[in-house]
Amino acid sequence: MKTSEIKELSTPDLIERIDTERTMLVRMKLNHAITPLDNPQKIKQTRITIARLLTELRSRELNKETK
């Protein structure tokens, strides 16, 4: 997910997307432990996406406090 796409999301959608991505990450890790994934880089990409979403959420919180 690109940064421009993340910025277009509303705050409730952003929180929902974070929960969804975290659930996907847990499932991928569990599946990878049982049988290796075809592309283990998906785990890394999901972690990066979660970090991007959390960064955007935090920046919105900080902007809200300064206003």
C-alpha cells in the first residue's frame, strides 16, 4: 500500500486497516511455521505496511493536538 493511498483513508478506516493487517500478519506467521510460504517476503511487506499505517495515525494524532 502506497503512502498516498494511506493518506486518503479516513481515521476510522485507518484503524480498521491496521487491525486487518495485524490479523493477516499473525495468520501468515502461523502458516509459515507449519508450511513455508511461497513468498516469505509477504511477511516483511505486511510489517512495513503496518508501520506505515501506524505512522500516519500517529501523525494525525499529533496534528490534532497542535491545532
